[in-house]
Amino acid sequence: MTTKPARTRLAPSPTGRFHLANARNALYSYLLARQTGGQFILRIEDTDQKRFVPGAEEVIVRSLDWLGISPSESPFHGGPYGPYRQTERREIYLQRAQLLVKGGHAYPCFCTSERLNEMRKEQEARKVDRVRYDGTCRVLDPDDSARRIAGGEKYIIRFKMPYEGTTTAHDHLRGDIIIENKYLDDYVLLKSDGLPTYHLAAIVDDHEMQITHVLRSAEWLPTFPLHVQIVRAFGWDEPVWVHPSIMLKPSGKGKMSKRDTAAAMKDGHSIFIDDLNELGYIPEGVLNWIAFMGWGVAEDDVMTLDQMVERFSIDSLTPSPAAINFQKLDHFNGTHIRLLTIEDLAARIKPYLTGAGLEVPHETLLKVTPLIRERLVTLDDSLAFATFFFK
RNA sequence: GCCCCCAUCGUCUAGUGGACUAGGACGCAGCCCUUUCAAGGCUACGACCGGGGUUCGAAUCCCCGUGGGGGCACCA
């Protein structure tokens, strides 16, 4: 392939667990980078301090390592475009936001949340199509605003969305997405705590870190035109935007909820990577499973990571939502377990056996492994089939 | 409510106007192999959401419905 090296990124927020959708975006990003001889980087989007979960960052990195798709640049690995944690980049965002204000693309807003709430209520009562900021501060005199800021008044910075016209954003999988600007809003770019919102931070960082392909969840589609507007306001080049489909619960009715994840766990399944590890799934199986939720391959869909690197293409990603299928996870896992050498499989089984308090001599284990490998769906199953041979 | 996205077997998908009797995989059913259970092999069942166009010809292009999903925060 003669493609230029791609720089891709995974940009999770450390606010929860590392799940399937994160892993899939990571996988596709990793595949594209490796295939083109580029870099896959990890950036932590921790600008929401209220929702920050301690330890979440570590789980993300551990999950990526376990899957075998580690980033080459991250808060933990370092790299030439750091820092890779957004709270450590606040000066950059402030500076860029001020640049937009100077250019007339953004403005400071002094409205209190109380006033905003009232405004919203009033608009809802009027049953407007689109509740949005009424523009009070949009027309303020810049010098007055500067004085108020200098005087210590609390403020935020909003993007100045055109009231008229349309915005066309190009998604690699769906083509042009056209929206009338009146359905967009004067989105907040910089919060009163001085930290940016996603809209500003992601756009600035993707540019600063020279990301060539942005792969992110389709949940971003509604604000996609806004992001394109911001890129254009800065006068920057756009990356290639790819929004893989969202993942639906097994029934196909909506996204996974707390209840759905609990139900899955009862059956020995999970959408969380660290759970999958503990349940005895192997990275090869999990990777294969997530790869094909949204990636259309004609035949031969059992693949190793290296084979995926060879065959991957963002052109063959599908735009429609995919329902999670745990039976397929079991199938891929069992298949990949059988692809392992006896030595490799034995080594992976061992902790499960010793963890159950069994004494496991290596010689015996090597003899037993071929006997049970045909019936393993997970490594954990070895306990049920092999306990008999040990004491 | 408004906006956006999507639409092929139960599920994941191949298919980019004729090679489609619509292919593969999971699951399901049966058979073979096998002392049993698996694994493996074979076979069966099983889909182009509906209606209009365009065209000699439409799963494939366009429009309208319908259905499903997502989004409407100083969250990402």
C-alpha cells in the first residue's frame, strides 16, 4: 500500500469502565496506524473534573496492553506531542479560545446558570423546535467584555454559530452530512473553571497532535458539523472523519444499560475488557470478536491481529448499528484457543488451576492440555475439565 | 417535539446496475466421525422493510413512507 502514514488516536475520558466500543475504536485506529506505518496514540480527555474516576486511566492502558494494541504515545509512554492528558494542556486551550474570540468566531458569555435555566424553561414553554442560547452576550462590546473579565467576573467562551445557512461535514462512511445552522447552537468552548469542553479540546488536540484520521463513535454525529465549523474557524485542515456505528444490546433495542451488563455478567459475558480477561477470554478471541462488529469481511473471518493489519480498510467499515452477539464471542474465543500451541495454552491455563488451589506440575499440565483443549470456550473452563487430573 | 444517522437470513455481514438460483460466519436442526461430551466434516432451514420512479435491466441509483437507532448540558 502506498498510503501515507496515518496518525490515529483513542481519546477516552477517565469517567467509567473501558468497554467494547472503546476497544473497537482503539482496534481500528491501531490497525490503520500500523498498516500505514504511522502512530496510534492515547489521549486522556479528563476535562470533566466532576466525573473523574481515579484509576480509570490505568484500566484503559492495561486493557489496551492486554489486547495487544498498545499506543506508542500516551501519558504513560510519553511522546513528542505531549502532554497527553488534557488537564495538563489548559493554557493551550485558553490561548486557542482567545484566538477564536479575536477572529470573531467566539465570544465571552457572562450569563449565569440560573439565567440559562430560565431561558431554557421559557423556550420549552413556547415549544420551540430547538432550545438554544438566546445570544445575549453575543452582541456585547468586546472592550466592555475585556474590562469585565479583567475585573474578575466569571465567564465562559461560546462559539459564534452562524444563524443562517447550512454546514456540510464529510464522514468517510456516510458522505456529506448537511445540517441547517439554526439547529446548532452557540456551544460552550471554555468552561468557567478554565477547562475546555470536548468540542474545543478534541479539535485543538487533534490538530496539535497532527491526527490524520479521527475514528470516534457515531454518537458524535449530531455535533459533527459543529466540530467542522471549529476547524474551519481556526483555518486548519480537516482530518479524515470516520464514525463507526454504535453498538446495540443483544436484542438490538438500544444501547447497553446497567441492567443489560448485569444480565450479561450472569451468563459469563461482559462488555468490559477487564471482565473479559478475568472470565477467561483470550485477547485473540476478543479482538476477533470486536473487529467484526461493524467491519464487513466477505469470508474467512477468523483472523489474528497481524492478519487484520494486513486486511483492514476504513472503506469496509459499515455505517449501520450492530447488535452485540455473545455467542459469537464464545465461538471466536474457542477457535483462537485451539489455534494456540500446547505450550502457550498450558501456560495460560495454569493460573486458573493454581488459582483454585491445585498443585500443577508442568509435565502433567502439558499432557492434560491437549486432552481438554477441544472443549474449552474460555480458559476458565479448564477448571471444570482438568481439575480431575490434579490435586 | 425537533435534528441527524441507519435499513440484506434471528444476529454480524458480502454485494457498489446484468456474473444473484442473493454468498460467508454465528446460532439452530440433522447426518458422519466418536465409548460419552466436545472439536472437526457434510447437509438443511433461513433475508433484499413497503410504495413509487429512473433503466432494456435494480438488493444495488432517486423520491416518499414505515421501522430502528442516536443526539438535543459550563458531560464526553
